[in-house]
Amino acid sequence: MDIIASYGTVLVLIAAAVGFFMAYGIGANDVANAMGTSVGSKALTIKQAIIIAMIFEFAGAYLAGGEVTSTIRKGIIDSTPFIDIPELMILGMISALFAAGSWLLMASMLGWPVSTTHSIIGAIIGFALVAVGSEAIQWGKVAGIVGSWIVTPAISGFIAYLIFMSAQKLIFDTNKPLENAKRFVPIYMGLAGFVMSLVTIKKGLKHIGIKLGTVEGFALAIGIAIIIAIIGKIAIAKLKMDPNADKQMQFNNVEKVFAILMVLTACCMAFAHGSNDVANAIGPLAAVVNIVENDGEIAKKAALAWWILPLGGLGIVAGLAILGKKVIKTIGEGITHLTPSRGFAAELAAASTVVIASGTGLPISTTQTLVGAVLGVGMARGIAALNMGVIRNIVVSWVITLPVGAALAIVIFYILRLVFGV
């Protein structure tokens, strides 16, 4: 117990530093989930995307990042064995943050989109294994995560394929693309409004303490969807477009409409992502702060100190501004060639999958969902449209995320034990 008494402040400072480092990694790697398709399809420049992402990710993290972040991340490990050795819990959480942050930094420099959630889970599994042994780990949860590697990209790829093919059939492959765009795009806008409000309600609002039941949530989302569709219809009717222009011009004009749509979906994704994934950095940090403040008692729920959320939000913003470009390039350009309508299909499919998954409680990774969706859109154009080399690297990086996180955490954990003499 004495290490907590004598080094309490030092431990909190170290935890805050590695928590910031982890948030930096999340920003660098994951912001592409929201912005990659917009940049890849030239709807936004990298600069615009980064500025928009900074605003919405920070807002999501700060406003909706969770009054109470469940201390022990997602119940992957059981805190009971740590009750007599809280100092190991503290060193473990610190090493997990440092390990996951390091892996995210490496992956971001290489331009690999990996799952930040899986990085921190792998790291927590790693330190728990060596600290108390395998009985502390809830292996059922781990199996669920491994299963989600296949399931979520498959679901979102399928949805993206459907959305993209419907747009092709209803709008692009017709004699009058513009007229059909005016007719059908408001429906896509309504659909996007529906899914995005659900994402925000499910992932965002529940953290600010606005608890909507399922029925109320759906009712609100449907209401928002109808309003957006009506606004969309009016806005599109106002657009000056020459119906007699040649097909290529008509296509370009339709794509412009989709570009606006995609930027809106990207903003919602950034907000949802900020609110959801900031917990990956903040959960372990809150656990450390909590144990130190309670003189070594491990509470199931940790009330957040006021400085923790802004720290996480700033970390995410710093990471995406300094290092976010590389992964944005991979998702936006590396996998397949994107146009605004394709990017929109991918973004909307990813968001829909997030809604389906959070409704069914599947552990999911936004990154894998979005990469799956972009693959689905590429598949719709045939296998030749996909860049297999890039895809292979991405899949390899997904599979090694858990073991790499675990291995790094174990090494750092041993070093910390030596340093603090525990």
C-alpha cells in the first residue's frame, strides 16, 4: 500500500501523461474513420477535414465522453483479484495506456488503420495475465472481440454494397440522373439523418445524462429524419442545374449533392467517435486517479475528475492535427478509388453498423466497420477496383493488434515494477 501513499501524486501525473499519449494515438489513428472518405473523394481538403474533426471530436469527447467511464474498461478483466494489490492495478493501467499508445503511434506512422479499442483491450489483457494470471480475464468477452473482426466488416460491407448499388440503379444508371437525384437524394438524406441521430442519441446523449428510452430515441430520430429530408428536398430544388447538360455534367452535379451529404455524415461520425472512443484513454486513467484518491480502494464506478475529459479531448485533437494525415490517406485513397456517392455509401453503412451493434451489444471497432464499408463499395465495382496490397497490410495489422498490445504492456509492466519496487 505504501507506494500509493508515497508516490500517489507521481503516479497520477504519469497516468495523466500516458493517458494523453493514448488519446494522441487515438486522434492520429482513428480520426480517419470520420474523415477518410470525405478527403478521399475530394469533398474536403485534408486541412478542412482536420479542422472540422478537431471541433466535432473535441465536442464529442468533452460533452458526451461519459460522466462515469466504467473504470475497468468494458469488463474485460475482473477487478476482484486486485483488491489486495491495488498498486499492481495502477501500474498495470499505466503500462496498458503506454503500450496501446505506442502501438497506435507506430501504426499511424505506417498509415495502418487499427482499432484503438482493441489496442487498449489487448494491453489490459497483457498486464492482467502477468499480474494475477489468466483467471482475471473474462475470455468470453475476448472471444466476442475476435469474432467481431469478421462480423462487423462483413455487415457494414454488405450495407455499403446495398446503398451504393441502389444509388447506381436509381440515379446514375438512368437516362435522367439529375431528375432522379432530385427525387431520391432527399430519401438518402432522411436515411442519413435517421441513422446519424440514432448514433448521436445512442452513443452521445446517454453520457450527458439525457436518457431516452428505445421508443423515444427512435421517435426522435424519425422526426429529425423527416425534417432533414424536407430541408433537403427544398435545397435540392433550389440548385440551379441544367437538365439538358450532357450526362457527365449531370453526374458531376449529382456528386456535388452527395459531397454535401457526406460532410454532414462525417461531422456526426466525428462527434460519435469522440464521445465513444475517448473512453479508451480515459477509462484506465480514471481508474488510476480513483484508486489513488481512495487510498488504494478499487471502486467499480469512478467519478471523473474535472480535468480528465478535456485532457482526453485535447490529446485526440493534437494527434489528429499532427499525425492524422497518413491513415486518412489509407482509408480515403489506398483501398479503392472513392467518389462522393461511394464515400457517402461507405460512411452511412459504417454508421448504420455502429447503431446495429450498439443495439445488440456487439463489441465493435469503428475502424474495422468503416474499412469493411469501403471494401463493400469497392466490391460493388468488381474485385479489380480494390488495392489488395493495402488491404492485406490492414488485415495483418488488425490481427497483430491484440498480441502486440499485450506484449508491450507486459514489458512495460515489468519495468514499472522494477522502478517502483513492487
